[in-house]
Amino acid sequence: LASPLTYAAPTTFVHLFEWNWQDIANECETFLGPKGYAAVQVSPPNEHIVGSQWWTRYQPVSYQIQSRGGDRAAFANMVNRCQAVGVDIYVDAVINHMAAGSGVGVAGNSFTTKQFPIYSPQDFHETCAINSEDYGNNPWRVQHCELVGLADLNTASNYVQDTLARFLNDLVSLGVKGMRLDASKHMPSGDIASILAKVNGSPLIFQEVIDQGSEAVSASEYFNNGLVTEFKYSTELGRTFKAGKLAWLSQFGEAWGMMPSYNAVVFVDNHDNQRGHGGAGNVVTFADGKLYELANVFMLAYPYGYPKVMSSYNFHHDTDAGGPTQSVHQNGLINCTADGWQCEHRKDMIAGAVDFRNNTSAAWQVNHWWDNGNNQIAFARGAEGFVAINRESSPMQASVQTGLAAGQYCDVLSGRLSSDKQQCSGEVITVSNEGLTALNVSGMNAIAIHKNSRL
Ligand code: LAG
Ligand code: CA
């Protein structure tokens, strides 16, 4: 098995959905850098239509770096400050389409149907709608017609490719290290390849392709351009955590019909499926409380794909009406409870599980799988780490093999080891000379220990 990333650590990125550039810079310095997050996926940074809804960001008006997130100077400042603490910035690049209808953008540019400062009608495909049945049987319409009425760019044209490459190169020149290519399924893979051939450097590319297994356009068509989102991971994990048995998960990944691990970007939920958009499915979200934390612990402990932690904004109880009105960081304090911000990435269990993944990435394998046939599971990552997850209300009590050397270990999900390795602010787990531990994990809880959390 190969990891999707060629470097060992860090191993996880976070989507700070709708966070503004100043908040993200603050978050890199105060939390993400110190906790070992690799990168942040930011909301689209270029000019979008005016409006308060979150989804206005997915209707581009121009490629000026000016958005609800902030202006160009604030964006550049964020990239530099995050880079200084070891955190990369990945941009959500909306390149399949432009805004629908007519209106005005947040940088003041006006547009009418298929007529923008940088594009005219000849740069777009002919108008036709993508119908729901097209997803199953008509790849041409999926890629050449309009996604929810958005003006569909002719990504085969040289002018469009050059214009898009100029936008992406501008981002690269500002220090951006990766890109999520929005709506990739709606662009022929070859068009994306032609655009990327004009992009400088080698930014990490991940393509958003929703493929639940029965689509006319399949995720595998995009492997040669970079990583691809594995939406089956999200829906299957949701199904299992909500209504199945964790014992099923011992072979989670390729054996479940998913793409090879090294091609995949995975997530418990994303900004679309958590609110019933974009493929949806019965996914686990912040609204599920502890269950959500446990699902993230599994994703982060289990060696499959490049994981993305979701950090959400509850837009007025999941309707599409709202948008953010307040900064997350205010007067030196973080406000993760007001105005809809959720900050899942700051939960002890989730941030602790990132630490676990970072410290076990050398052993890209599962060993000593244990389950009770139901909803209690445990496994080791070579001799690097060990995790136990209890999705039952009763305690998990068993003597199991950890694969670790004998000693006392600090559970990184409930606390942390002091820098002199003398103290653990969380639970201490004992491993015997035989590598065994006597588990006693309370209901709806988990523990994780690794070679570098030994007292
Ligand atoms: C994506 N990936 O392929 C984004 O992850 C997803 O969030 C985007 O849809 C979509 N593709 C286009 O980039 C979002 C909302 C849509 C919204 C769209 C454009 O989920 O609901 O559509 O952004 O703003 C909205 C209205 C539609 C309307 C459309 C055009 O909701 O009713 O037809 O705008 O005016
Ligand atoms: Ca298209």
C-alpha cells in the first residue's frame, strides 16, 4: 500500500469553510501550525456575485483576488503567515463555469449572460441544462451543458485554457500550494490536463468528482491529473457509523469499491453533502455530536487516502439563506459558538487524531485488528501506534495487542504529553511486556497512543 503523499508528515488538511483571510492567518499561527495540520482549503478567493449566501462564492465574475474572504493584500498576507508556520494554502478553484444570468461582482465588475470583462459568448458552450438522468447515461451533457444554470466555459478552447492558467499561475505566484478543482466531473479530463500543463510549479491538485459508482463520468478518468475526491468514503462511513457496525470496517477502502488509496482525498462530510447538496447521502456531520468525533478518529487513524477535516458554518440551521456576519477571531479570542461557526478541527479528539496520523504515517498498514462483532474496534499501525473506538454506550473492556513497546503512553485524544515527556494531561494507557493493554474505554469514546506519546 502506498500513501497518497510522498512525504511522511504532516498528513491532514482542513477546510475552513467561509473563514476570512485574516481569521485563517490567525488560525494558522495559533492552532493549525502548532497542531500539525498540513494545509487549509480556503473558499474561492476570486471575485464572485454580490449576495449574502455562502454559494455566491461558486459564481465567478472575474479572477481578481477580491472576495468575501478579503482583498488581494489580505490573501497574500494569509498565505505568507500560514507558510511561516508550516501550513500550506489550497484554493478552491471554480473554473468550470461563470456566474448565471446578469448582475455585479464584489469587485464592481458587471456581467450579463455569458458576457464578462474577460469572456464573451464564444468562450462558452451552447446553452443546455444538465438533467438528472444525464448523470447516469450522458457524459457529454454532464460536461458541456450547464450545472444548475451556470454559464459553462468552453474549457477546450485555447483562450479559455490560457485565461484559467493565468488565474492559477497568479495564485501560484502568491504562494498557493494546492488547488481543489471545483466541478471537475463537469470538465473533460483532457481539458483539465491541458490547463494544468500551463500551470507553473507542481501544486497539489485534487479534483472534485462525485462518483457513487453508477455515473456516466467516473472518478478514475481523472487520476492522471492529480488526486480525486472519494465520495463513497463519505457515504459509506456515514452509513456504517449511523446504521451499521464498526466491525465491518476492517477492510475499509479499495475492498469496498473505492479508488486506490493513493489517488483519494477523503472526508467524513463536506460543505455540500452536510447540507443536502452535492451528492448528499446520509453522512455524519457536526450535528451528530460525539458520533462525528468518533467518525473523524476512524478516518484519521485508518491508512486510506489524504484526509480533509471539515470546519463548518451552520448557515442558519442549514438553510441556504445565511452567510457569515462575524469574524471567528475577535479581540484575541476565538468565537466557535456564536454566529454558526463550528470549529470541528479544534475538538480535542479530532486535533488529537491528526497528531496520531502524523506520528504513524511511516506504518501505512493496519495490524492486530480487533472487534467485538459489533461497534467496538481497535487496531494498530505497525509498531507506531494503536487506537480503540467505542461506538457503544457500554464500556469497551478487553485485553488486546497494541503492537507497541512496553510502557506508559499518553492518550492523544484526551490530552497531551508535556515536552519533557514527564506528564500527560489526559488518560495514561499501560502496555505490557507482551504488547498488550487492558482496554477500558467509556461509552461513545476513543483512545489513541503512538510511539512519540510514551511517557
Ligand atoms: C460544486 N462542486 O462541483 C460546489 O462544491 C457546490 O457548492 C456548487 O454549488 C457547485 N459545484 C457549483 O460550483 C453551490 C450551491 C448551489 C448554487 C451554486 C452556485 O450548492 O445551490 O446554485 O453553488 O451559486 C445557486 C442556486 C441555484 C441556481 C444557481 C444559479 O442554489 O438554484 O440555479 O445558483 O443561479
Ligand atoms: Ca463544463
